Amino acid sequence: MPLAGYVKLHRSLLAWGWHDDPTTGWLFVNLILMANFSPSEWKGRKIERGQLVTGRKALSVQTGLSEQMIRTSLNHLKNTGEITIKSTNKFSLITVVNYKKFQSDADELTSNLTSNQPATNQQLTTTEEEKEEKERKRARKRFSPPSADEVADYCRERGNTVDAQTFCDFYAAKGWRVGSQPMRDWKAAVRTWEKRDGGKEDRKIGRRSDPFGGYGAL
């Protein structure tokens, strides 16, 4: 029967005695996967959390291991106290002894979350810093000079009398720089011209001064 959800595997398994035995290790993982997460009943028998009803043939089909491999691995797990087995002539009731160790209950989960709070807060702080850095990078992205039509459209929206072509010619001659820094916001430059003299431009571009003076980039 297909099972839904997921299980947890504790990293202590890496130091477990059977970790380097692929047959026993694989069987044990499958027992954890198939064990009851919560109590249930099967044919009038109560199956507790961490228990499963199975047999060697069923385990062989589920794991791809031979019945002999299953028998040997089950003995390994019994001898080292990982599982207990109660057998009948029809099935075996297997109990994963330390199931709770691998599948924390709600109280343990709450405790773990509380104990890990400083680390979680640090992760959230790091995430915010990464977001801010991304925003700064976007702000520093390559400037794309506007066309005279774009400037003219913006000036109409603003209702000013800035001459779009004069604006573009002036900054094109300066390499689209504001003072000594590359321009980052041409609309801000338009607004500054607008505030400086109401949009009355000197048609002699060579005599026009940079309205930003030395105040740096936008």
C-alpha cells in the first residue's frame, strides 16, 4: 500500500554500527519508512507507533533484498537492539525500538525550534542582508540613456518646458555623467533642470552649465 508523508532520519545514523552494511542499513531505513507514525488497528490488533506488521516475503518485495538477506539483517538489528520481533505463523510484528529518536513528537519539535532560535534569527538576518545587497546591485545596474522622445513624454507628464533634445544633447556630450559620477536617474536630472530655471534652456549647449554642479550621482 502506498504511503503518504515523510519521515526523519537522524544524523546519528552516520555513526551507527550498521551504517557501512548496505543490506542491514537499507532494511532498517525501510522499517522506519513503513512503521506506524501513530497508533492504528489491524485485524483487531492494536499496532502502536513505531510498529509494523510484515513478513520476510513482503520485505523482500519492498526492498529488493533476498529473503536470506532479510533474515540475516533482521538478526543483526535484533542483536544490537534496533528492533524487536514478535512472530506468528502468518506475520511478524516488528517494533523499531528507538522510533521516537528518529521521529520527534510535537513537544520535542517545539523544544528543538526554541533551542535553535538564535540560529534561525541569524538566518533571517542574513536573508535580509542578502535582499538589501540585491537591491543595491539593481540600483547600480548599467544606466540606459533615454531617447529624446522618452524625455519629451516625461516632460509633458510633468508639465514643464524643458527642451528634451537639448537635455539629451547636453548629457550625451558629457557622457551621461552628473558631475564626476555616472548618471543613474535621468528623470531626476530632468526634475533638477525644471527646478533650476523653469525649463528655460540655453540653446547654446556649449555654454550650458551642469545643473547638478558637483553634488555627485543620483
